[in-house]
Amino acid sequence: MPEIVIVVALVCVVAMLAVGAAVLLRARDVLERIVALDLLTVICVMLLALLSYLREVSYYLDAALALAALSFVATLAAVKSDGGGGPFR
């Protein structure tokens, strides 16, 4: 029974991934694109976590944690550089 719930959740996450890609394509300015890319990475982290549970392997969860940390740092650097002056100002 839990596998059915996980598969339904995977379908929902893939649908959210498609909606996030549409939001990214329709974004007008840089900050909207940054937020849309952050949304896509959060959805990818959810997808990796669900796959880790479904397939019972831990390296998907490791990849999800690494992607979340990288996304956090990249979002901070992108917002900082968009504010003017560069990422290390």
C-alpha cells in the first residue's frame, strides 16, 4: 500500500516540476528566475527523497542533501550578485 502512495506522490512531483519549468520560462526579471530555479531545485530534492524511499537506497538521499546545500549557496550568491557589485562584495 505505501508504494502506491509513493507512486502517486511521484506523479504529483513530476507535475509540479512541469509547472515550475513553465514558471521559469514565463519569468520576466532576474529575481523571478532565481526564485523559479530555487523552486525547481526544491522539487528535485523532493523527487530524490521519494525515490530514495521507494527504491530503498540511501545514495539518492545523499544526493538530495548535497543538491539542497548547493542550491542554498547558489541562491545566496545569485541574489547577492544581482543586488550589484558581484557575489563577493
